[in-house]
Amino acid sequence: MNNLNPNLNPDLYSRKLEYEPNRKGFGEGLLDAGKLDESILALTADLLESTQVEPFAKAYPDRFIEVGVAEQNLVTLASGLSAVGKKPFVTSYASFSPGRNWEQIRTTICLNDRNVKIVGCHSGVSVGPDGATHQMLEDIALMRALPNMVVVVPCDSKEARKATLALAKYDKPGYLRLAREKTAIITADEAFFEIGKANVLKEGDDITIIACGPLLYEALVAAEELERFSISMEVINCHTIKPIDSDTILKSVKKTRRVITLEEAQVAGGLGGAVSELLSSELPTVVRRMGILNRFGQSGTILELWEEYQIDKAAIMKVAKAMVKVAKE
């Protein structure tokens, strides 16, 4: 592809494209943040290796706390540590945190505006064989509804590292949503990242697609292929769901007047909900929300499940073609 956005991995459309779990980037970012700030702590609920906290725990054993299988205690302990000047990162599977301890997050962290970062790993349907009980799809909605909470959904391992470093300096409650499986490394090493600032990764005139998380790769590939059908799609990486970047979204939609949102989560209350709320008050526009539509997860490979829930490249292209066709009729 010519004129590739400098924020994108130069190997994006080649066979050299690499894959790794975005949780790995979190582990690297946490270790780097710990080197810069001695007040940063890490806590986990019997998931040291899976949540990529192990490197931090080995480097700083006096700043690591294992609470065992006790997610409610995990966040309340972190709130107390924050009250005395520490900056805790708490990690577990998203189905357990915030899935099991949302009330404690609400009351002890958000109500008191504590500087605690909740890291929800293994989110979305791409947890795969673990099935519906471990495929957390409602977490964006749960956390976005909380006053004082910042919600970040990185698209790849490089962005997850940058998000972790940014959140370490962000003096607010925060939620970082991570996946389990290896996914495409979309962004460049030097890609811009700032909490609350979305990135336009591809410019277009016909449709704006606003995506977050690993599915952003599907949006980029679909946008590239749609050029063959004379459909120009603008692709926005909306990694921060809250606070959402209203200016970038509104600027794009004023140009295209057609919107698709894409997420590996329930569209009710998720990214699709956030974008729809913004546009309904500022720029009424038809929005096609692609994500999980009032269903639970199930077992399968990542590609099988993306196809089943119609959130893969083929589904995006089908929706985009239909939107353009309707507009022309």
C-alpha cells in the first residue's frame, strides 16, 4: 500500500507481519513503568503468569502482592494502598475483574477517585476454547458507566505497552482491556499514543469505521480491499473509550456521514454505545454497530468466532457495501 500512515506497522500488509498477545506489551510496559516510579505496585489473583506480571514480580518482589483467588479483596486492598500514595496495577481475567468485583471497584476505587489501574485480561470471544464463562463481553459497558473511570482498549502489544506507561502517569482510576490470543502487530514503534486521543490510521470519504482492540486489523484490511470497489473508508483507532475523542470522530463523520463501529464486546454500552450517544446529541447519523449483539460467547478458535459473530473482514466489507448502496439509491 502506498502512503502508509506513519503510525502503522510498515509490514502491515505483508507476509512479514508478526503476531503476539497484547497482554505481553502490558507486561513490558509495567516493568518499564516500575523502573521509573517506585510507587508502582502489582497485585494479582493467582494469575501471575497469564496476566504477564511475572517479569515485574521477579524484578521487584517487594512491590508485588499475590492475594490468591480473591478478586474482591484484590481491588479493595489496592484502594487502600492508593490512599497512602501507592499506584497499584491489579490484574486478573476480565470475567473476574471487573466481572466479579465490580461493586468493590465502584465503591472503594471510583467513589473515592483512587489511582488504581484494573487490568482485565482474556477479554472478548477470542479467549476461544475457554468458552462463554471466561469470555467477558460486558466489561467495557460496566467500566464506562463508572464515574471517574478511564477505559482503554489497545489494538496490539505495542499499543498496550504505551497505554500501560501512559496510565502509570494518569492520576485517575483506569481500566485496561487485554486479549489472550496472539494478534497482529498493527502499529509502528514510534506510533503516537495519548489517552483520550484517537488516531486516524487511514483517510477516506465514504464511510468512517471506528474500531478498538485487535479487530482494528480486520477494519484496516477490509478498508484496503474495499478500495477495489471504489469505496473509501476512513479508519479510526479509538483506543480510549472513555474519555472518547469527540473532536476526531465528529470531524470524520461530518465528511463521510456514514459510520460503522467495531468491537469484540457487547455493542450495548460499549464502543458502539459511546459513539452513538455522541452522534445522537452532536451530529445525528446512522450508525451500524458491529460487535456482540445480545449474545454470550462460545468455544472456538479466534477466526471461527469472529466469523460466527460477524465481526471479521468479510462481514465489515458486506456492511460497508450495503451502506454505500443504500446511500446511492
